[in-house]
Amino acid sequence: MKKEEKDEYDKTYGLFKFKRPLPSEIESAMGLVGESILFKKLISADYERFYDPIKIPEEGDWLMTHKEYGQTYNEYIQKDCYQVDPNHNVIYIHRISSNDDLIKDELFHNVITLLEAFFIGMKVYLIDEGNSNYINNNNENNIENSNENNIENNIENNGENNIENNNNNENNNENNIENNNNQNNDNNDNKQSNESNEKIPINADQLLEKLKLEMPEDAYCLFGIIDNDIYTETLLPNGKRLIKATYGKRSVPDRVSIFSLARFDPFFNFNGKIKNLSKEQKYKISLILLKRVCSAITREICYMFGMKNCTFMSCCMNGTNVAEFDNKQIELCPICLRKLITNIRANGEDIKTYRVKKPLIVYNRFVRMRDALENFSGLYENELKWFDARIEFLKTLI
Ligand SMILES: [Zn+2]
């Protein structure tokens, strides 16, 4: 490597001095030693031509303010992986709010098809039984109760912090989807009401506890999705309660996650009221939301497999602030794909010694992903071109 090139790699970015990984570090992170030649090719052939390097972090990006170690394939297998086994191999998506205000049913079913392709070999079931068990029981613990307490910050500040408006907001660093510490709600402007056009924010911790109890026997993981706004509540040392609105909350050891669509909605209204929108506006929102949901849900489920934020290449597992979310790619980089495929294929065998015995699953997954993305009527045009090119290239190697 020439000196100028080496100097570029030595540059550091952000608070924690992030450095771009060297090509040798990327290849080592793939950990392809001991695999069949065909598997190696299907995962990594010509990867520099097909996969983008990790984006150089800029002001406001996740990597400027968060320390990330990067998880190699070997680290994943040795210590982080939650292994799939044949008796627990179903991904359950529990849509708690069954009304289709935000995403139409027919579009939501495309998400399920995409998940079946993304997590090829796993079953994906949708539970869609309405929200009554979740919302009514939370009334006793709603934002109204918080009026008695001092809650830090107020909704005026947070009003600007939605996904649409935050693109150039430097103060957005804490406002990410990763650590769920997004925004603080104000009790005064966010009072619960019985008016039918308002949605009650729900306690995310309680939702998560309920979902844990509902885990079906054959579940690998359970992912709850709701269109009410959700919040977490912390008791501070001074006895006050801190309430923070959040996008989601997860428990990786329990493999349960709850995720709110509310703040993914470009028209999210911080006073809880639903805006009257035309049919056309609603449809447009559906599409924006749909893309955000697909990115969020695939990544959340990857976390349930023990995968961590990717720092090697441009990848759906890159740490992401809200403003970066809409530019996020839907596909995994070769390192993360290698982790996922090995776990799914091992299916109960000793993963530390497992070698992928039917490598064509990698190729088949690309085809399934391409077909699933085609259902989204033009929403993934660039991605489709990428999958077509990758598939054509891999065909020549098989
Ligand atoms: Zn990756």
C-alpha cells in the first residue's frame, strides 16, 4: 500500500477516533478459512466491486459519537452468537396495533415475504390480534400519571426531533434508534385524552414484559410492532421519574423486541393527535414508513442473533442515527451475511466447528431477496439492480 493510501486509513474520525478498516482487516473479519471454495466465492468474490466501503463519518453520524469495536465473524461465533436450533426456529412478528392506519395490510405482508428471504431457512409468522390487551392495561400507567412528577425537558424541544426534520441537526447525536434514548416527553403537552383521534403513549418496559410471557414454544425470537408512541421510565436518585420517548426496546438474551412505528411516520404529531390526511398523502407515508420498517426490522432481528453493529463495510448493520436511516442499505455486507448464514445453517449443530455444507443457500438467498424486493413496486429500484448484477455475476462462478 502506498504511503498516501496508508495515511488515509490512519485518519481518525469523531470522539472515539474511528478508523476505516484496512482491506486486510476486512478479509480477516470474514473468517472464511476452512470453508468450501464455492462458499467462499459466493460470500466474497469481487466484494470490493459490489459492496461499498463503510461511509466516512461526518458530523451528526453515528460513528462520530459512539464507540464501536466491530465484531468479526470469529468473535461472533466464539462468544456473541445466539444459536438457532431446530426446535426454536420461528421468527414471530407480533403486530400489536392491528388497524392499518400507517401501513396497509397488503404492504405489510410484503415485509413478511422480505423477512422470509432475508432469514432464509427460518420460518416467519405474523401474529395479528389487535391491541386491546396491550393498550387498555397500560392506562393506569400512562403519561397522565407523570403530571405529578417533574419530567425533564419538554415537548417543544422534541418537536423538531422527528426523523424528517433532523437531517442537519447536530444535537441529534443522542436521538438515535440504537440506544433507544431518543426523546423526552413532556407531560403538559402530551396529556392523555379520551378523544378518539388521540393515541396513548405506552410503557415500553411493560410491553416487553408482556411479550416475553407470550413467547411461543417454537419461537427463535418475537418482534412486537406497534403504532402507538412508546416510552421508557426511569426512577432517578432524587426520586423523580424520567420519562423518555423511544423507538424501541429490546432484550437480546430473551430475544424479544418491541418497536414503535409512531416516530417513523413523517407526519408524527407530538401532541398525540392524528392529522387528517388525504388518501394520496397516506399512501406516500405508507411507502416511506415501509422502507424504514424493513430496515429497522431486519436489523433488530439480526441483533437477536447476537450480531452487533458493523464497522467494516456499508451494511444494514451499521450503527445509525435517525438522519442516516433513510439512506441505509437493506442488505448485509459479506461479513455479516457470513455470520447469519452460518448460524441459520448450523441449525443446532456445533457452530464453532460447523462448515456450511450446502453453499448454494447464499446464491438462493440473493435470488429470494431480489424477488421479495420486486413486490415493493419500485421502492427498491437501486437495490434490485444491485441484486440482479450480483446474481448474474455469481451465476458465472457456480
Ligand atoms: Zn456488515
